[in-house]
Amino acid sequence: PLERKRFYQNVSISQGEGGFEINLDHRKLKTPQAKLFTVPSEALAIAVATEWDSQKDTIKFYTMHLTTLCNTALDNPTQRNKMQLIRAAVKFLETDTVCYRVEEPAALAELQKNEWDPVIAWAEKRYNVAIGSSTSILGPNIPASTKETFVSHLASYNMWALQGIEYVITQLKSLILSMGLIDRHITVEKAVLLSRLEEEYQIQRWGNVEWAHDYDLCELRARAAAGTLFVHLCSESSTVKHKLLQD
Amino acid sequence: MAALGSPLRTLRGLLRELRYASGRAGRPYRDTSAYQHIVAAFRAHRVTSEKLCRAQQELHFQAATYLCLLRSVREHTALHQEYHGKGERSPEEVAGLVGFRLPQQPGGKG
């Protein structure tokens, strides 16, 4: 269901054996698969509680991105293990938005070069890899060593953070932009702008359609922001109880 | 490093979004755990001046990200209500769009 009536007055958090729990009045929140909803970080629990408390007359599930991410981490509905998640994430590099270039129109090609080359250069330097870009329909040719570097790097994240990383990559259609966010090199607004560069170019040329363009823009910003925040809150060693996170 | 602007501006924006987001009247937004957590975090790290400390930059980035989340969800919901929230038109309304009226059928259809 997309929406249902708000059935609770008070939202609070409490600490249980498995982590922080969300209470809707006296009921404990459960996942779609009926597991107890527990998160490893207090800040994340507070943010989830805020999502539930922000709902007015109806609960708009499609706006509750942090809750959704936690449910995915807890239920793992796609049944993927850590290595499968990592490989799915790194595979995106082969069709990474910022590496996939047009040849025309010239103005767009120029815009892509000016806006995307710097972030590729940043990634190449930061991770000591070769990435490059391509106008070929097959996309860029990413060396195996580059992929292995990213696989190793992502392996250092726990399962929860990885769910978040893979989510952001899927939304932005770019591993490079996602790493830019995770590494705090660019803001969410900038990452989304770079992800939607061609749309923005077309909007400048042909005009903006609020009910489509702004709608998509806000949704992508919300999802990318939620994913990024989720990753950071699940990775902080000061707030995360390591023993609770299944690797 | 990400261009984040002034930490004070981010904090103000965040508190404003929390105010907008307080769904049920009655409980002031200043009483919420989110408000208290954010204010305590900013106080603890004194993120209100130009500093290069890594922990401060991390906190500021997190705050700016959360601000983006709250603001974007609010804007998206408003757009959804405006353009996609009204459901379908009834048959009478559809007919009215082109100047027709549905026939009266006292015995019901067919």
C-alpha cells in the first residue's frame, strides 16, 4: 500500500538487546518480514523516528527513505551476501554515467568534459587507479586492477553500509559520483546535478516542466541524501555496535 | 572537499526543516530527540566558525546531507500533492472537459 492512516500518537526510541528500536505508541516497529526493527546507531534511530513522527494524517511510505533502507538491511529481500553486493556495485563502473560520453551536441559534450573530468580525476588520484572516459557505445574500458581496487575498498564497509552504498550507486547511476559522496568530496546537491547533467542541459535549452523535472530532482536528492546519511551513520565506529552487524 | 557553506546556515536550515516536519501539533519541535541531538552535536563540536578539524567537517557534511534529505522530501511531497495527489477525474468531470453531459438513465445502465 502506498499510504495508510497514521495510527499512532507518539514515536519514541528505546535500546534493546539487538540495538535501538522504534516504538509507535506501545507497539514496536517491525520490518516487512515481521522481524523486530533494530538499528545499530542511535542517530539513525532518531532520524527514522523523525520520519515516522513527521507523518500527518496519512503515512506516506514512499517518503520514508531511511526506514526503507533499514528494512532492506534487516530483511535482505534480494538475499545477496556481501561479495555479491560489492560485485553489483563495482559492475556499475562499466556503465558509469560520468564515463559515458556523447559526441554531439558539441555543447553537451563540452559540458560533460568540464563537469565530469574533474570528478574522474579526483577518483583516479584518490584511489590510485585508471578510469578514463569513452564515447564508444560499449562504454569505457575499465582495467581489472581498477575494479579490484574498488572491490577491496568496498570490502572494508560492513553489510549495512554496503546496502546503502549500492542503493546510492543505483540511484545516481554512477559508482564514481557515489564514492564522491561517501568520501565527502561533493555534496548531495552537486552529485545529483552531475548525475542529471544531460537533463539539466535539456532543461536549459527547452525549459523546465515542474511536475516532471522538479519532481524527479527532489526525489533523486531525497534518495541520494538518505543513502549517503545511512552509509555514514552505519560506518561510524563511535556509534555503531560492531557485534550487531552481520558481515 | 565538499563546498558546504556556513555551518550556522546549515544548522538554521536544519532546525527550520524540523519545525516544518513536526507532524502533530501539541508537542513543540524543540522537544523532539532530533532537535536535541542536532543541537547537542553542534555544541559539542562548536561548528559555528571556520575550522579545519576533520570531525567538524564530518559533522557538517552529515548535517548538510540530512538538511538536503528533509528539504527534498518536503518539496517532493508538496509537488506530489499538487500534481499527482488528486486521483482520477470522475466520468462526469471528463465529459465536462469537452462540454458534454452524461445522459440521465433513470432505470440504470443497460
